[in-house]
Amino acid sequence: MRPEKASGILIKPGDMGDLLGVVLCGGKSTRMGRDKGLIEVEGKPWAVLTAEKISSFQIPVVISVNSQQVEEYSKIFNLSELVVDDLKINGPLEGLLSVHKIYQEKDILLLACDLIDMDKKTMAGLLNTYSEEPGYDFYAYEQHGFSQPFCAIYTARGLSEIFKRFEAKEIKKYSLHDRFEEGNTKFLPLGDSAAFNNYNSAG
């Protein structure tokens, strides 16, 4: 059965059984000066808010953290929900592949913890395309030639190929943008970039 839609919003996700949501929290938050995922809005940490955005589509969620974050994040999430970075990669690819190591059969919906303005319609557009147009390695929004890797879908097949190349030390650039360029990526046009506002300063 195809997903039911209303005004372009996915109400009941269809073939989402292979999809795992990942909230990416393991960055150093250097420009912000404090851990973004723990910043609170109306009593809820950003990491919780972004996790709820994913779980609203009935998709299971894990939280990607580095080893220094485990103590604080275990106060707001179960330890079983935390996946700790354990690869020597500089950047967000470490979190993504660390999750892939554990959940090798899962496609991953990645959402950065600071995308607190992400709206349901934008996420639904991504999920609908993933459900209706299988066969790509990655699914991501793009605007003016710039892709958005932090609300994007990375398939198990695409991640497996990246991981093999990582182990073989064949990857020269570790940015997620480069993964899109090297893989079979479905780019979706992004009309309104407000959903991708990110916050890098305390002001």
C-alpha cells in the first residue's frame, strides 16, 4: 500500500521497515561553545526535539555521540539508544559509519541535532521519494548546487561501499558532500531553506 498523504505530508509511512533514524550529536560544537544537543528549548534538549521529529514518522531512533558525551546523554536517553563513535575519521562520517557498523542492514535517516527548524513536510518529501523511488544510494535535498547532508537518507548499500573504501584506505576526502558526488544520489529540489537553519553561535 502506498503511504497516505495529506497536503504533501506523509501520514502513514509505507515501506520504512529498513529505515533507522540517527540524530547526529557527536560534533565538537566549537563555534557554539557548548554541546548543541544539550541546549534546551522550553525544557527539551535539542537532541530530544530532533529525535521526536524522526519518531513522529514511526521510525526508530538512535543517538550518535562521541565518548566524551556518553555520561551527559545517558541522563536523557537510555544507554541502548546511544551509539558511540569508534572509528578514526575526522567529521560526521565517523558517526554515520559507526552506526552502520552496528546496523549494517539498515538504511539511515540522518538528522543533525541542531536542525530544530526542520519541518514535517520537508522530512516527508524526503521519505516519500525514498519510498517511491528505490534504487539510489543516497537521497538528499539540494539548492543552488549545494546539497544538504544532515537531513538525508543513506542506504545500507551505499554505506557498505563507503565502509569498504574506508577500510581499504581509499577515501581521500571525508565530507558527506563528496559521498553524494561519488555515489548514486537522488537530489531533491529544495524550495525553502528555512528548515535547514543551523545554529553555530550562542547568540
